[in-house]
Amino acid sequence: MAVDQIPESTNFLDPFWLEHGEQIRTVSKVIEVPKTLVGEEIQKNLSNNPIFMVYKRLYPIFSSLVTLVEYDEIGKAEGKSYFSEPTNQGIVLRAIKLLVEDSIKFPYHGEEKKKYEDYHKFFEEALSRLGQLDKQIQAGQKLPNFVNSLVMIISQKTSKLKGVEDFGMKIERIREKIADYLPQLAQIDNGRLLSEIQAQLEMPLESSHRDK
């Protein structure tokens, strides 16, 4: 298989995509980069990890996971649960899959071609496991924490890459840092900045479930 021929997405066969495609694409854009100063700091620290110096295409994926943790903690502080409702979980899960596809499927050139097989395996295994998670959600299985599940899946598949062992985001520490910063964020411009950050995610999600 040529290096620019990772199989095309089957999104067009997914009824959920047909119904929520615009929301999925919007969420994928919203979660591309962290929204808070502490989230940006966490993202920057991640960039210094040797794993992302070798496997550069994974960095945007983990950046999006940091952003999801931000929103999870913002929701918790505001008495909201953005990711507890199955439809919202389906939207966010597919947004992450889309980001994985965009990062891994981009054409390979020069020295990066040597890593193609590693990326290809990661791509197939990550999307397969995310697909399994989607089936669990559709079957009505309750997840202790949806965002943690996404982080765990991507971290596990990263740990299987050549030269990587037991990689994982220190998610509880990340959550603690974000939660500690939120009172400060809430004071900026009388809370207007926080409200704008919230609105970016709330608008494309299912509005009837925002305040669960």
C-alpha cells in the first residue's frame, strides 16, 4: 500500500454521521487546541515528550484530548455534564476519529515514510477500538468517565508503537491543574471569556442535554 493510501473513512456508511455530520465536524474544530492558559501549558509540556518528537502526527490528537479534559472540568465546575448523554458521546467520539484520520492519513514524505507502517497500525487499531466503544455506547452501556475512556484508548494504542512503553497522559494531574485554574478563568472579563469557551462546545452538542 502506498504511503498516502490509508483506507478511506467509512463515515458515509454511518447513519449517525448522516444525521450529525455538521455537529461532528464543528466539534472536531472546537477541540483542536486547548482553550485555557493552563491547557496550553499542558499541551506545551506534552510537546517536549520524546514520543511526540518521534511520532509528530500523534501530537494534535493528544492536544484534542487535553481540550476535552478542559471541557469536562469546566462542565463539572458549572454543574453540567457535556459528555454523559449518548448522542453527545457519539458526536465527540466521531470528532476524535476524524482528528485521528486527518492526522494519520495526511501524505507521507521524506524520512517520515519510514514510520508509515507504525502509523498505519496505530490508525487501524485506534479506530477499531473507538468503534468498539461506540457499540458499547449504542448498546446502552454506561461509562464511568467518557473522556477518560478516550484518553485510555489512545494512550494504549500509542504504547504499542515501536520504541514506546507504557505511555499515558497523567489525566488526574491534568484535571487537577485545570480545575485549580477555573476560578481564575471565571474572573476574567466578568466571566465572559469562560462563557465564550463554553458556548463553542455547547452550540454543536445536543442542546436538550446540556444541563444534565
